[in-house]
Amino acid sequence: MRYRYISAVQCGRPDYSGFTLLELLIAVAMLIILVTLAIPGMSAQIQNSRANAAIFEMFSTLALARSESIKRGYRVGLCPTDDGVNCKNTYYWQDGWMLFHDPDSNGLPDTANAQIVYHNTEISIQIMTTSGRRKVIYEPDGTVTGNSNLTMTFCRPLSNLPPDQIVQSQTGRIRIERKVSLATSLC
């Protein structure tokens, strides 16, 4: 019987797998550079996503206001607010907005239970309405009070994109206009 001698020690250079410290440092440095370049683009993308969410939230609140006024048979109002209780006398809506019952037609939420919806925004965009429109009041037939269309402009300060707008006619029809270049001067 022949025996074969097997040595536990390999001859020659050992075959190690893995990375050297220098290769690992180069890979980490490249990763840091790529992340540093990607963060500004991501912050603008995050702001655009939040702005789109605010636009659709406002659109759905306007549609809900119209349907509530028709369903209840009396006026329903929408106004800017920062506490969900009192309307602010301003054209800027980025702090939040409130939908409220207005059965006595005075244009204000009179009681604590007058609130239907309160939306508090936590975004870094600017939302403003056309001058003369500090609130939106819906009549029981679904029309909007006022002498002109309501236009809400959504400006994105971190983006170079033109602003978006929500336009509501006096008859209650709501539409979204994307990237309105004429409204850039408003922002």
C-alpha cells in the first residue's frame, strides 16, 4: 500500500481573497464623492414630491368643499390657518388650511365643531392665492363666491421649475395647470 504525503503548509504564495486596505479606502472615497453629488438633486426631488402631494391635497380639499356645500345645503368655507381653529387674513397658505361649516354665512368658523378638515403642511414651498382671495366660500349650489376665478400658485424655492397652479372657476370646476411659465414672476 502506498501512502501519499500531504503537507499542511502550501508551497509558494498563499491565495487570499478580499480587499486590501488601499482598495477599501478608494472605494469608500468614491462612494462619499457620489453621495455628495447626489444629495442636492435628491433634495430638489423630495421637494417636488412634497409639492405634488400638497397640490393634490389642496385639489381634493377643494373638491370636498364643493361636495360638502351641495350635500349640506349651506355655505362651506376654506381658509388659510396655522392652528386649525382661526382663519388667517393672508394670501399665503403654506402653513395649512381649514375647511369649515358656515351655516350663518359670515365666512368664519364660529364653533369648535365647525371644522371639517384641517391640513397642516410641513413643506418648504410657497402657496399663494390671487389678490382679493383670502378664503374660498362655496354656495349650496356648488358655485364659488367672488367676481373672478380663484388661482392658487405653488412655488418651489429649491427648484428651477416653473410653478404649478390650481385654477377654480366660479362655477366650481377645478383644474391643475402644470409648469406655468407666466406665473414664475409670482414666486
